[in-house]
Amino acid sequence: MEKTRLLLHICCAPDATVPWPELLNEGCEVVGYFYGGNIHPAAEYERRAEAVRTLSQATQAPAVLPAYEPEVWLEATKELADEPERGRRCSVCFGLQLEATAQYAAEHGFTHLCTTLTISPHKDAALINRIGAETAARHGLVWVERIWRKKDGFKRSVAESKRLGLYRQNYCGCIYSLRSREAFDAAYVSEASK
């Protein structure tokens, strides 16, 4: 029987530590795909890309890291710059990431598509799975719906990231979440110094 050829969208290496091995253990031929155009600044993208390469070696499965092109992401989200975290901008971001992954999958003979995004307790898994299913269908792919945070998935990803020495970021990746994180940190330092 032929193995399922699955392209796994990877938002970051820590979030892939559980899904990637589990899909491999299910007998799928799994290749990771790290979009990264939403990551800012470029130095942060490089740190996360290196973590994906490290995880690829640890899982002994290939990873695709397309060219870093933040301009596409910035253009698509510029009208949503003032949206709060988990607002409409995040939906657009999920769509951009999954569209790029699905396009690559369709062009390279993959049959199935999945994402690591649903391991995060901070993201709307139902929304992600809906966007993923719609995107996969447009490209003639089968969407593999998962909510990876179930069964302590997030907790296991933290432990596995630590075991592998993977870089674990403290913001989602986009310039807007970075600004939010910096503002939060500044407020915390200000409050702590009182």
C-alpha cells in the first residue's frame, strides 16, 4: 500500500515537536513546510528556521524552507495593523500560511495537508481547521484535521523542545505581535520598578 504523502505546515519548530513524529508514526510520508514570511525581524526568522532544521534532523524527515519574503505578508496585512491579537489579522495570517503550503503541496505531488498551528492554546483550532479544509479543497488536497493540543500536546511540545534544545520564542512572530510583546514587557518593567 502506498504511503500518504503529507505536507505539514510548520508555524515554528516547538509546535511541530508533537505533530511531526505522530504523523510519521501513523505511517505517513511527512515533509515539513516552514512558511516564515510572517516572522519579523529577519534575525528572528533565521533563529526559527534554524530550529526547524534542527527538528528536521531529529525526526529524520525533510523540511522545506522557501525563500523569506515578508513583503507579501506585510502587504496582505497592512490594513489590519491595528487589529488586536487573535483578531481578523490572525485569520488572514493563517490563510496566507496555509495557502502557501497548499500551493507547494499541489505542485509537488502531495495528497494531504495538515498544520501544527492547533497545538497552541492561544489559537482558535476550529477556525484554523476550517481555513485549512477550505484551502486544501481548493488545491485538490485532503485536509487532515487535528487539534494537537489535546492529550497534553502543548505540554509535551514544551518538554520535547527543551529536550532538543530548540529555540522557543515569546511572541507569535509577526511585527504586530512583537510590538504588543514589547509594550507588555515595558509595562511589566515599569510596574515592577514602582
